[in-house]
Amino acid sequence: MVYLGLHALQHRGQESAGIVSTDGTTTYMRREMGLVSDIFNEETLREIPGYAAIGHVRYSTAGSSTIKNAQPFAVEYSKGSLAIAHNGNLTNAKIIRDELQNYGSIFQSTMDTEVIVHLIALSHENLTLDRVISGLKRVEGSYSLLILTDREMIAVRDPHGFRPLVLGRLRDAFAVSSETCAFDLIEADYLREIEPGEVVHFSENGVRSYFPFKKVEPRRCIFEYIYFARPDSRIFGRTVYHVRKALGRELARESGVDADMVIPIPDSGISAAIGYSQASGVPFEMGLIRNHYVGRTFIEPKESIRHFGVKLKLNTDHETVKGKRIVVIDDSVVRATTGRKIITMLRQRGAKEIHFRVTSPPTRFPCFYGIDTPSRAELIASSHTVDDINEYMTSDTLRYLSIDGMKRAIGNGSDTFQYSFCDACFSGDYPTRFPWGMELEQMELFVKR
Ligand code: SF4
């Protein structure tokens, strides 16, 4: 079941994958670099038997892309075995790591997840649940976690709830996942979102929920809706597909233009382009065709692969675009190099006008909470106006969705909607203070260290 769930979540990370299982007395582990389908087969799955398991697919935000940083991270310590799967980024991991290393702790990886493991192991509490809670009280940043021991599993979401985490049920078993698309595949029922700051403990005594952390305003990651999550998933209480369509509708209202067709940059732009088309009446076309055997360029760790990836991934044809006035829908613009290449390709195939429309505001600030946006030096909107970017991309016009438009779309037009999202990569309004009261410039240097 975990193997199938990882298949459904493959879009969240393609560098490495792993599963740790337990039969109640022994822990079994399989972790490798590569895709879920390459790593697991009948034989390798037989090596990880048991009645409970956790799994992980990784793309690196903190820590390099190597096997020692693959997850779940598993250790044996004085209280037994413990495995952990972590989605997110801790903002104070380096500080705690330095402190622990000064006291003699030895780290096996460069991931901030290992800091959590050390804090759990060093805790003076007796029960695993209490050790986990006391360890997590020291960390800051984003974490959706699954922790597995021989006899219990613990799911935790950080107090702001940056990254998604959902609870499901499959007959007499429980399931926890980043997104509901994994439940659909294994035919588990969706029960509810695990709340920001919630700890759910699964053991032979049943399932219990706790809220042990200081309460703060929830700040769910809005970029999960814009780009990261799968459109068929339900996260943060709404289906991603419907939110993306609403983003497209808002974009059409804010910056519609006379055109012959609207085309998405697949796959993430498809739902928004449908919404744009429905609101504007401009016909939807698949003007760009994606090669599905190439991964998502945004989450490849190396610059060289990212640039090469655009041509590998997308193509267009004369018959569809020649002589046409085209609205191109993308979810975000990071460096603008991808958009520029796509526009060049469309012009080479004879497109007459290209109006580039983005379903998010300009990405001007880096993310420290688990999405691999680069520092401001590489974010084109940090240092260039929309007109400058339009000129660089060679589009006829370029428009972004406004922050207010984005909020309206997320709220689905409801007057009672409470906006509880992080939008720091667009607004610079970071929900957490940086360690030692650092300013943004210092924090950017600090995370690169
Ligand atoms: Fe999401 Fe942006 Fe906030 Fe990061 S900074 S958690 S990508 S909204």
C-alpha cells in the first residue's frame, strides 16, 4: 500500500525514494536513488514485510541529492528503532546541528530531518510520543512528519501547517499522506486534514490526537495550490483542480486580452487555462505537448539539467499555432528562462501574438519552508519590473495575477473565507522570525552555508 501511495506522490520528488516497515519486532528498510517504479518490484517489496510502514519520495531543498540523504531516515537508539519521513524545511536546523556536534553528536547525513532524530534520542522523556513532542518544541520552520517505531506510528504537522498532511482509513487500517491522490489509488477513504500543530498517535491502544504546541496562525503553503500538489488531490480543504481553475478565472478577469486561443504550459498550467478559457470565452487548445517520460524541470537539482529539460519536455506544431494570437498560461515565473524558450518555440512555429499570463503574483522572495525557490539573486522578479521581464521573455504582453486576485480565487468568492496561507515568496511576509533575528539578506546567506 505504501509503495502504491508513493507512486501517486511521485510528483513531489524524483531524486530518491524509500520505505521502512515493521513487523512489530524488526524494522526493514529499502531506500535508493531514482523513481519509485525503478526501486521497487516484487522482490524488493518482499524485503520489507510487516504490518505497518512509512515511505518517502525526496527532492532536495536542504541537504544534497545523495543516497545518505534519502528518506525515511532510520536509526537504532537506546529506546529501540525509529524511522522518520519529513516533508518541509527547518529554519533553525543548522544552529541545533552545530550545537549538538559541539557536544559530540555524530551526523550521518546533511538533512535537517536528522536534527529531529537527535532531539528525539536526546530527550529525557520516557514515552516515544513525549520524546517526539519535546524534540519538536525546539525546532522552527515547516514539517509534516511520519515517525515509525516497532509498535507505534506518529503523524505530526507543524503549528503553521505549511505542508499538507491528510488522514484516511482503509478498512481497519489508518493511512496518512501528503495528498489525497494516494488514498484514491489504494481505495482508502479520506477522513480529514491533520490540523496545523496536531500530533496523531497510532498504537495498539488506538488513535489519539494532541495539540501540544503553542498555537499560532495557520499559514498553509499557497504554492501547493498554485503548482506543487496534484490537481486531483484535496488538500487544505479544497480540491487543487478547482482552486487552479479559479486562479485562471481571476486572471482572465484581471488581465483578459483579445486572442484566438488559450494554451497551458502543461501540466501545471492546464487547470488554470481551463478556468481562463471558461471565464473569457477564448477557446482552450493544447498548443504545447508534453513528453511525459521526462520529469518536472522545476524540481531537478542541477542547473544544467533544468535548462536542457525545457526542450526535452515540450513541443508544439505549426497547424495549431501558425498565425494565431495566443494566451499562454503558466503557474509561476522563477528565472523566466523557460518562458522565454517556450515563446521562442511558439514564434518559430508561426504564432502571431503571444500574451503570457501567470496564475500567481511575481515570485520575488525565496522559500525557507520546503519549496526549492532560489535566492533573490536568481529570481528575476526580485530585481526586474514586469515590463523588463516581458522584454526579456519576448512576449507581446506579460501579466501576473495580483495578490488580491489570488486570495479571491483561493476563497472561492466566499465572504466568510478566512485567509490562512503563507504567500511569502510573493509578498515577503514570512510567517516565522528567522533564527537570531536575522534579516532576509543574512538568512539567504545562512541557508547557503
Ligand atoms: Fe509556500 Fe511560498 Fe510560503 Fe514557501 S514561501 S511555504 S513556497 S507560499
